[in-house]
Amino acid sequence: MWDYSEKVMDHYRNPRNVGKIDNADAIGEAGSLACGDSLKLYLKVDNGIVTDAKFQTFGCGSAVASSSILTEMIIGKPIDEVRKITNKDIADELGGLPPEKMHCSVMGHEALEDALKKYYNEVMQINLPETTDKLICQCFDVRESQILEAIKTNKLKTVEEVTNYTKAGGACGKCKDSIKAILNEYWAKQDENKPKLTQAQKILKINKVIENQISPELQKDGGDIELVDIDDNKVYVKLRGKCSGCKNSHITLKIFVEQVLQEAVSNLIEVIEV
């Protein structure tokens, strides 16, 4: 059973701004009934301010809650400020979403982006450039740009995380190799400004970072960490002390240990507990 915040449950049980706007200035759509979730977002804009927003959605409780909170986030806001909203902002406003439901916040963001593109193109007569956007996941109609946006915004590192945020790879799984290639290419580019390390240098640096930066921080709370093995960019570790029995050990590994090693050594580092 997924753990939902009180705010998610409130917006699911009592969704705000459900319905449609007959004379909407822009309508954005995301998802599809064939994929299990769909969203239509209506915007009314006056003098650069979003004066009203309504939605119609078909999907789970997280999809309803994400759509509902999004309308509250944008009503009364300048359109230039609304453009800056990300799917992470939507999830954070809800008090967080389970990883398996993050794609609902992504769907809200995609519907908002679609509405804004139509608004700017029609009202400001902007000619949008044609782009070649490769279809990666045929099962859920997810394109390369959507995957890259999710990776960039949410710092995703694994295929499983991409699936949680976009649904890509969640059905037949044939696209998982393509998703992995997109992940590797994106994070390799982020590593271009970091000094190139041989595998031996990488091992020494990982050891040093764990010993001098990570282990002392964990010891402050009665825990510790042991390096077990290194296989290319996979770092196998074992948590010790209070950390080993902590229910938040996964968060410690991903949010603290992995991020420290990625910043110090390589963005491709993946920490795995054994």
C-alpha cells in the first residue's frame, strides 16, 4: 500500500476546479485513455494573469490530486511565473508522491506546457520550430523529450525511476535499453567537465570520499558504512550500526551517499546496498 500525504488525500476526495471553461484561452492535454490516464487543462488568461483554471481527468487518485493542486497553484499567477512550474513543484506542493505515482505530476506539467504553447502561439503569434522527437515507448506513447525532461528536472539515474516518472518501460519493457542509453548519454554529458579517471583512480577516490566525507556524517547518528565492491559505476555498500536497521536506509543511500559520490566522482555512480 502506498503512503499518501494528507494533502494528496484531501485533493483526491475534494478536488478543486473540476470541469471545463467554455471560452478558454488555452486548452492543454496530456496522457491518453489507452495509457490509463488522461488530463485536459483549461486556462483563462486576462492581461497576462491566469484568472481561472479547470481540469477534467481520468485516472487514479494521484492524477486527480495532481491536477487539482495544479489549478490552485496557477490561478491568480502571472503567466510568466506559471511557465516556471515543474512536475517536482506539483509533487512538492502535495507533500510528495510515492515514486510509482510521480508520473501523475509529470502528466500535470505536460498538460500545462501544452496549454502554454498553444496560448503563446495563438495570442503572441509565435511560430514554434519543428523538432524531431523520437518515440521511445510505444505502449505509453512516451517520447525522448519527455524522458529527458524528467531526467533533468528530477535527477533520475535508473530505468526504474524513469518508469515511475513517465511510465516508459512499464509494459512490454522493450524500450528499457533505449531508456538506459538516454540516461547514460545525458549523465555522461554532465560529467564532461569533471576530470577523467581510470578505474583504479575512481576506486581510490570512491574509497577516500566514503572514508572522509560519508562515514563521519553517518557516525554522528550512530551509523556507519562499509564499501563492499566496485563494478564500473556500481558501488556496493553495507550500512552498519543504527543505519542498518533504519526504515529510511534507502533514502540515506540515494539522497545522501549516492549524491555525494556523484558530485565528487561521477554522475553515473549508482549505490547498491548488499
